[in-house]
Amino acid sequence: MLPEPAYKSLLDNISQTFSAARGKAYSLISHILLEAHWSIGKQIVEYDQHRQDKAIYCKKLMQNLAKDLLLQLGKGFSLSNLYLMRQFYEAYPIFQTSGKLTWSHYGEILSVSDPLARSFYEKQCVSEGWSVRQLKREIQSALFHRLAVSRDKAGILALAAEGQQNSLPEDVVRDPYILEFLGIAEDHRLSEKELETKLMDHLQAFLLEPGKGFTFVGRQFRTSQSPKYAPKKARARASLL
């Protein structure tokens, strides 16, 4: 017996209500944890700022905190994470976040030493909804510096403050392309054939990755004006069976 429309609507509404509440809860927890990490960094800086021989004392302080907090509170208080909390407060003396980024996002953003670039990645990450993995890739490929090359000082400041605004064709078209995933040495000059082979190797591996139910037919096939009239042997497919 199929459920009546009213019951189906009730079921959908309950599911949507719970999913929305769960999303808000995750977002709230993430924001609270960010504020806690910022506060911990603030307390460490304020405790340490009036000490003599700061460099030596700071190192010992951080080591002791990492050891004792790990015993009291468990994971999450490694030495590297405590340094990151301290750096978080120093980079953002006033706590103010969008509520859309996690501690893992800021862990990557704080790896950028240039304040302008750091601001750009934060703004862009929020507006584009980047995952931590994508954020890391864009930082490693120096996206900010590639975009800033053709900008004047005012343009660079706007880029840092607002992120990338795609209003011109050159804002969308990548020049140059960053293909670091191919593992090509910077000083190596590739022929068109070599580049095609490397790209197709990665594409083929990707298409075969889903496993059963997919097929990779081939790399190069002749095309015609209409697939309907193309010879069967000239058609290339990478599709679900």
C-alpha cells in the first residue's frame, strides 16, 4: 500500500526539519570550538608576553602545556596544535569569523604568512564553499599570487579584501594552467603528445576508479557533425553500462 500524499509530505517535512537542525548544530559546535581555540591562544600569549627570555621560555611553556593538557583533556592538544591556537589569536586579535569555516580550514589558512594572501584565501573559501582539501590545493598552487600578478596595488588590496570577483573574461580563464598533479618538473619542457599522454593517464585512472559498472573505451576517436551518423567504431564512450 502506497503512503497517502499527506503522510509523504509529513515524512519529508520531518526529515527536512531534522536535517536543518543537525546542520545548525554542526555549525554552532564548529563556531564554539573556533572561539575556544582563539581564547586558548589569547591566554597563552597574555601569560607569556611579560616573560624574560621569551623564546626559551615559550618553547618550554608550550611543551609543558601540550604534555599536561593531553593528560587532562586528551587528543587535540598536541604541541603543533597549541602553536596553531597561539598563531590563530596573533593573526586575528579580534575574534570574528563567518561561521562557515572550520578549525581545519583555519589550520590551512594560517600556513600562509602573507596577511593579504591569507585574507584572500579566507574570503574565497567562504564565498566558494571550498573544502579543506580544495583550499589546500589552491594555496599550494599559489592562486592569490597568480591572480595578483596582473593587478596594481589597489587591485591587490581589493583582491585580499573581497576575494576574486569574476567580472571579466580573464578572471575566469586560467593563464597559466596549474597541473601540479601530473608531477612534472618545473624546468621540464613537454611536447603536446607528452602532455596529452599524462593527462589521459590521469583521466583513464579516474574513469576506471569507480569499478564495476563503468567502461573506458579508448583515448582518441574521430568525431563527426552528428553522433547519430558517426560510424560505430569512431564513437568514444565513458559511461555507465
